[in-house]
Amino acid sequence: MIERFEHFTMSIFSISRSWNRLATEEMKKYGFRGAYALYLVMIATSDGSLTAAKLADLCQRDKADISRAVSAFQKKGILEPYGESRYRAALRLTEEGQRLAAKISLRADEVLEQAGKGISEEMRNNMYFCLDTIAQNMRQICDGE
């Protein structure tokens, strides 16, 4: 059982650490923190009704971090200014923001393609199914405690 725990934990930590490093390197080019890559892509792929509060829930980040990212995006002209209440306002990218999000998405796709060498589509689908199941079960365990 210890081996399984160690294997799972170390694999997840290694992937997370590498992903954060790559995101940090990429986002630094544009003057943003690495964590903001996910926020940017999530806003870009939303249906236009994504709010800061909903983004915090989706990304499982605290509202303060999302608020800092939104503020940084607005200062650099990546995100349109709020038109209403801060947490209820829909987050909309400017044209510049859409271009940046497309670049970040393309880079993420390239990295995932390289990282997934040797993994078939069936294996990838199974992996994501398993990860989603583990994540959901872990959330239920945490919520129950």
C-alpha cells in the first residue's frame, strides 16, 4: 500500500511541478504568473458567462488569486473592464486577450502532445476517466471529513 501511495503522489507532484514550471516560463514572456495560464484559457473557452467567482470554483483557487489575475489582465488590456458588480460580471477577453489565449492554448497542446508520446487515444481516454474518478472521490472524501 505504501508503494502505491508513493507512486501516485510522486507522479502527480512531478507532473504538477513540471507543468507549473512550463506555465511560468511561458507566461513570464507576457508579464504574468504561471498560474494565470489556466485562468486565461478557461476564460477564452467559456461561453461568455464565466464570472470571477465561477472561475475560482472551476480552477479550485481562492477568490483573491483570481481577483489578482483579473486585475492584472485588465491592466494589460487582456480582459475587458467590469461593467457591473465585480464577482457577478462576465469575464470577456479583448482581441489582444484572445490572441494571447490562443498562443497559450497552442503551447499547452504542444507540451501535452510531447508529454503523451507513446500513449494511444484509448489509453489517454482511460487515464482521464481514472483521474476524473479519483478527483471526484477525493473531493467527496474531503467534503465528508
